[in-house]
Amino acid sequence: MDDLQKQVLAGIREDELVTMAMDLVSISSPPGAEAPAGDYLAGRLAELGMRVQLQEVEPGRNNVVGRLPGSKGSPTLLFSGHFDTSTTGREAEVLGSGYTADIVGGGVPQATTADGWIHGLGASNMKGAFAAYWGAVRALQRAGVELAGDLLITGVVGETEKAPVDQYQGAEFRGGKVGSRFLVTHGVTADYAVIGEPTGMRLQIGETGYCFVKVTVYGRSQHTWSKEHGIDPIEKMMRVFTALQAWEPVFRERHPHPFMEGRIGIGAIQGGHPYKPSKCPAPFCNLYVDVRVVPGQSFMEVKKEIEAVLNELKADDPELQTDVELYLTGNGFELERDEPLVKAMERAHQNVYGEPVPYAAPNRYAVSSDAGPMFEYGIRGLTYGPGGISTGGQFANYDPAHRHSEVLKIEHLVKAAGVYALAALELCGPTS
């Protein structure tokens, strides 16, 4: 590590990073209502002398774009993250008194610290990253570095994996990277991007694609008194559920990848009319499935494979009637290990930690990020961030030891800022 790199790292202030991360965590920003968090970030980017603009994705939902012009404007490095949290912190109001927001996941949007950790909704995923980006730029400025290339920090709305489906409609369900897609189709571009998603300080050089699939089983409804004359879709759905679980290893073996892992998740089931259970059997039952696909797979292929699983069941059950619908999709991507961005991040991590950067495990690639739409528009991006590690050392967003709240280790927050700063120094280059 040379003297300039040491000087840059010396400019990182832990207290500044902790304050900013806690400020952001304490600002509620559920999907559909991210504007207050965006306003805060815009103000903090202005403090750095960045040119700041807001992009209105829809009312109450603004992307924030901050640009620090370099002397040559190229290469351009983009640090980006999302404001929206995975949960709202108000789930107990919906689920009833038997639950708490902590149990649902993420904690509440009020930051606290204890034993070197920040706790609160969004601490890990991924508000802490904004503080690390800010700290990286401030450290470069304190070291008197003038970059040749432009440096951008953007905050986007609607990244978390939500999709309008059935009765779940409106802005709070419009996710799946709508903000980043708006970003890249409305003038923001760069050579490289770093997304500080919660990878646990592991380098992730791609991600699987994904599709949300709704599988419907139809029944023949009667009334409780005459239920014997109906066809029960809920009972039939149990066989569909089991068959799809058994399909996962077949799916993975059919679509191998050197370092990624295709995965199947079954996240929800809904059948019949809760307000009238006497309509029995139910007229329908829906299963909601998350399929993670390695780069190169088509979504139509996924649909056909699921239909093939269902057709095998139908061969033994002529009364089984189904439908398969895709309602959210996102493309995957991958980088080569010898690309400039990857090598720069490897060297930056080595200088900060004194050891080689670990790469993400295959299952971690089954996570989407804003890097996907950017890749489609020519921005070479990867994910690497300080969150994603529990107090017990597990790679997880939610900490089992603290009622499943989100946590962020302060040490990782500080070191992430150092890695980002050194990567920017190498990629964008000092003017002299």
C-alpha cells in the first residue's frame, strides 16, 4: 500500500459513518414512501460538493443522483443502493397481536447501537452502504485527491423483490428494481458500478436471474353441507407443493453453473375466500414460487419446466386443472474475474483487510440487485457490502440472536468505506 492510499484510509471517520447510517435507518422508507430517505441523502451528497438531482419515478418516489465531476469525466464509477426496506416495520398491525415487527424480520425503523453493532430496519439491507459511499468520497477529499474520472452516488427506489399481483396493488408493491431501471433509461450511465448489498464483505461478480411464478389449481366449489360433491384445490395443491420441492434438485442439475446456484423458493399460498369459508371446497388455490435461474436460461423455459411437472401429476389425476403465470422477472449476469472492476476491488480489499477477498458462496448469487438493469445498459457492476453478517457470524440479513432484527457491524462499515475509496482511487485515477 502506497502513501496516498494510507492517507486516504486515514481520512475515514467512524463517528461520521455511524451517525449517517443511524440517521438513514431511523428514517422510515418502506416501498412506495422512500422520499424522506432520498431527501436526506440528497442533502448529504450536496455536502460533498456533488451535483445533485432528483428523478421522480412516481409521486413520492424519487431516485437521487449525485455526481462529482472528474477532470476528464472518464472512466466513471457509480456507487448505488436502494432506499426501500424489505419490510415496513408495521407488519404487526396487519398480522395481529400474536406477532411483532422484530419476528417478521428487519426490526423497526429506529436505529440503536450495542457492542459494536448497529441495529434497525435497513441497517444491513442496505442503508449502511450509503454511509460507506459518503465516507469514501470524504476520505478522498481529505487526502486532497482530485479524480480524473467522474464519481457518482445514486439512491434508488423500488429495488426489493415485490410485485403487484392479485389484490396486492399500488406503489408499495412496485419493486423488482423499478428505480434502477428508471435510472439507466433516464440518462445515468457509467463504466463501472459497485452495489453495497449485504454480501458480508464477500465479492459477488454476478447474480442469477429470477422469475416469480403463480401456480393456480382450480376446484369445484360447493357448500359445507354438500362438500362431497366438490373438488378440493387446496388438497390437490399439497401434491403440487411436494412435486415442486422435488423438482428443485432436478432443475439445478439440469442448469449447472461454475459458481452460481439455481434455486426454487415457495413463499406463499392462498386459497378460497377467508370471509366465507362455507364456500367449501374452495374454488381455487394459488401457490407463489420464486425461481432463480442462471444466466442464459429463458423465462419461457422455466414456465415449460413447471408445466411439465404439473403434467406428470395430471397423468394420475384427471381432475387436476392448473394454470401457470409469470408475474415478475429479472435477468441475471456475470463478470469475468480478470475485469478491471473485479481486480480493483480485489486489491482494495487486500489493502484494507490484509488478506485476499473471499468470494460469495453459490447460494448468495441467488439474490437480485440493482446491478442487473445496469448490466443490460452496459454498466459493468458487482455487489460487495458491509451487511449480511449476523452477530453470531452467520451470513444472513436478519440476526437470530436479536429477535431477527437487521444488524450491521461497525467495523465492517468502516472497512467498506476504505475498500470503496481505494477502488475509486484506482479506477477513476488521481489527476497527478
